Amino acid sequence: MENNDKLVLGGKEFSSRFILGSGKYSLSLIEAAVKYAGAEIITLAVRRANTKEHENILDYIPDNVTLLPNTSGARNAEEAVRIARLARELGCGNFVKIEIMRDSKYLLPDNNETIKATEILSKEDFVVLPYMYPDLYSARELVNAGAAAVMPLASPIGSNKGLATKEFIQILIDEIDLPVIVDAGIGRPSQACEAMEMGAAAIMSNTALATAGDLPMMAAAFRAAVEAGRKAYLAKPGRVLTRGASASDPLTGFLHN
Amino acid sequence: MENSFFVDSEKLSAAALEKKHRLENDPSSRKDHMEYMEGMEIIRSDICEKVMSQVNEYDYSRYSARDVVAALEHETCSIEDFKALLSPAAEPYLERMAQKAKAETVKHFGNTVYLFTPLYIANYCENYCVYCGFNCYNDIRRMKLNMEQIEHEMKVISDSGMEEILILTGESRSKSSVEYIGEACKLARKYFRMVGLEIYPVNTDEYKYLHECGADYVTVFQETYDTDKYETLHLLGHKRVWPYRFDSQERALMGGMRGAGFSALLGLSDFRKDALASALHVYYLQRKYPHAEMSLSCPRLRPIINNDKINPLDVHETQLCQVLCAYRIFMPYVGITVSSRESESFRNGIVKIAATKISAGVSTGIGDHESKYSGKESDGAEGDEQFEINDDRSFDKMYKDMSAEGLQPVLNDYLYV
């Protein structure tokens, strides 16, 4: 069964449900993410790829890995669209993660601008993965705009605070017929596992790996956590008590007396 | 102990000397430093009042070890917490501050460090700022590069591998006009991915023009936020007008610049108050312009040509480290630049704690990159330096050293869109 369990984005199948985020890049991070976390998708900040730097990140991305260029640095839909087109010109493929932030302090995504950019880029045959604040109305509009998935944030980027928006992500998972990829704020494998158990299609993380003491081991831990969460979700969790105890005598027993 | 700043050049005429001495000794001979000069734009802004009301009431002797510990334990650093961290009571907690600062830096910037280099294109100056090597009474070799020379310098720097440049001039509108600087920006865009400016303050429409020419980031040092002290250090010229300078970053953002840099020159006045003011200047502007990127730097006074005694007084490396850690804890998202005024060992240490950006391959002179980079004798004139640098590592050396420290050097993080 597991072998058939694929993540499908833009018609492309992926076995791995761990996506490496960008931002805090290093060669050793990419290596660890691919080798030990099994990542098949790696995000790439176009603003950094567009460089003549000696260590151009593009040279180090293995062929079997799908690049997911992001539009970080964009402050509105127009800028995001331009960055996405540039990424395609640079040979980064037609996947794009839309990131539009108009706040340099918390780096929270602007859903309205993101919806506008999604609409434009999906018409240009991009596979659009929008980073968003988990809001149901926005998610529905992103679906209508042609997104290939939605990527709600778990907590502020880089905060490692885990699933601060858990209830709202659950609503998206329940109501949106697209893969829900949890992005930003996942600091520990246990949090990744929890998101997957809830029914997230994949998780994206960077800081948690980039700042780990032992990169390969943390990468392996994420892989195991994501897989465990996915299996638990597919296995359909049974009777799990969230609070208090349940009555052993059924409350509706009187109906059958 | 105060620095002794006044140096008389033998080349000054009797009239010039007389004027210089009058400015130095008779405060009534100086213009009102709080009054705008003709042509200076006045914007409606409440930022200055917000910053200065906090700074004026800041009594750092009031803070105790208990306040410092509480600040270190709080998840979000309030302005009160920040004031405690800047106080003398925080000094014994420097290691804990550094640990916390490092954690914040890593969360927001990972293990990256940005590299850039400054390019001085002219050192003419119309101001008499007593601590600065470019001041109009200082006997130095003056020079202004023409476009051909600027392009040559840029090529030399670009060939070294650098992708971000900071263009600087002395503060002389007549010698280095806005159009001259604009043309330099256009050239810079041919060679660099990111162009910053550190020039005399200009009006909003001029910042807009410079942005259109390719500049994207404006840094202005307030030098000191202590207006009374400022008055005694900036005796002549446009720079004497303190409030026009204060609003520079806001005008730059209004003119469309992506970001702005802030700083006080530590050692000129009470460094704790100046550090508080610099940070609050960023803090309140960020709230008003949330999309803008902000950065802070923390330069200390350095010796200049003809006055090798100038020093940062009570701001030793320990105090500088405390200020930088406090900045990072208070504003985890802000870029922090540490200049080549500081030593190699200090810079190597601080990039692992709080700093996110450092310069390399630095010259503060004019037209001397080729001779400095290649050791080749210069065939043209060179202009003298603004101050003595301390860390003279080349771009290559810095790139290697940062990598060896376990950091990832980043040469460009921006895309013009």
C-alpha cells in the first residue's frame, strides 16, 4: 500500500513528503536533506540563485530532485510574478512557491496578494504552491485561482514553535480538496509527525535542520517522523481520548431499554 | 577623558584659521543646529518625538540584575527589557546575553553571513565635523573620481567576486551632486547585484531619483542622538542640522528605497543612550513602514589622518558586544553590520553571535582599489582615507575565514524587481 502512496503535485508524483525549505542554505544541508531526509523537492530562493557566486546552489542540486523556486523578497503580486518568470528563464522548471511578505519583522504572508499572483501564474502553466496564512476563505480562493496545493504556516517562520495554528490547518485539511503542505515553524520531528497525522500532505522545514547539532541525524529523524505521521493518518487513528474520560455505560442506553 | 579633536593645519590661511577657532570656541558663532536650512524638506513625522522621549527619560543606573535576568527570561523583549540589557547591570550577564542573541540570530538568519564592500567615490566635504578625516579643515588629499575611474574601481571590486556594493561620498552637494551619485549608481548596477548608498541626506524626490538610478538601500549615521553634544561636534555645514538628518531614513523609504540603515558613532556621547536611540529609531520606523528592511551598525570612533589619538573612550569591545547582543535580542529580524573599524578577532567572534553582515576588501580612500587589491603601483592620483580601518582582510580571505568558522557567506540576497 505504501508504495502507492504518492504525493501528487502538478501531475508529478513524489514518494517523499519532506520538502526542504530555503533561506538558510549550505551544501551540507542539501546533502543531508536528500540523503538522510529523503527530500525530493528543494526550495530555492530565486534572489539567491541569481548570482555569480562561486558556490552556485544550482550546481549542487541532484538531478532527481525537483526544484521549487520561491518568490521571497516579493512585496506584492506583481513582483512575485516577475520573480517566478525569471526563475523559469533561469531553468528552474515550472514549479513555483509564492511567498509575498509585506512585513519585515514577522515575515507573514499576504494572502490577498498571494491569491492575485496565483491566478496569474497558474494561467501561465506554472505549478503554483502558495505560502499562506491558514484562512479558509483565502484557501478556497487559492483553489479557484488554480493553486496546486496550499501551504499554510504552522507558526512564524524560523520560530521553531510548531503547530501554533493547528486548529486552522485542520480546517483546511478537512475542507480543501488540494494537498495541504505545512510550511514554516516546524521545529521538531514530533511536530512534523503531528502535522502528518492530522492529514497534511507534506511538511516543509529548513531552520530545524539547518540549526541542528548533527545534521544527518536530524534529517533522518525528520524522515522517520514524517513517515510515521503519514502511516498513522493512513491507518485511521482509532479511539483517542482528547480530554477527560468517557462513560462506560452508554448515555443513550435508555433508548434501547 | 574627552577626545581632543581640534587640529590646525599649517596650510590654512589666517582667515580660515580665525574662522575655525571661532567656530570651535564661540558657540554663538555657529548656526542653530535644530533649524532647517534652505532647500531641506520638512516631513510630518512623529518618529523623532517617540524616540527622543524614551531616550531623554532613560536612566540606566536604575536597572538592577533582577531586571536583566527578567529580560533574559522573557520570550519577547520589550522596550523596558531592552533598556535593562543596555544598562551597566547587564555586563555580568554578557555570556547569557550572547547565548540568547545567538539563538535569535540562528533562528532568523541561520548560519549565513552577508559580505559587501564600500566604495568611496569622492572625499570632498563641506562640513566641519571635528572627529572625521574628511572634515573641510583637515589637510588631506582630496579627490573625486570621474565616471571612467568609478567604472574601473567597480570592475576591480567586481572581479574580486563581490556582488554587493555600498557607494559613499564625503558630504558635499557642490562637488558630489545628486546627479553625479545617480550616474555612479547606474554604473554600479552593471557590476553588482545590490547597490547601497551612504551619502549626505537628501530630499524625498532625490531619494526617488537615486532609487530609479539603481540604489536600493540608504544608510545614514546619526553620529549621536544627543543634540547638545551633536552641536559641539558638527560645527559647520549642512550636516549640522540634526533633525533633517534624523528624518533621512524615513525620506528614503518614502522615496521608494527598499531598506534603510541606522547608526550612532559610539564614543561621541553617552553610548548607552545612543544605542537606545538607534534601536528605537529602527523600531518605530519599522512599525510605520513594516515592509521595509532595516539594519543597524555599531561603529566606534577611530583615529584619522592628522589625529591618531581619537579613540572610542569608554566603549571597549565588551561594551560593544553588549550593545550588539542587546540589539539582537530586542530586534531579532534586523540586519546588523560590523565594520572593518573592528578587529579581525572581534568580527570573527561577533558574526557567530549577532552580526549578519561584514565588509571585506575595504578601503576608505579614493581610487585606490587596484593598488590595494593587486599591490600594483597606482598610476593615478588617490584620495586620502576617512579613517583607519582595523580589519584589512581581502574578499577571498574573508570568504575562506567565514567558511572556516562554519558560516555560509552570502554575496547577494536581493533581486531587483
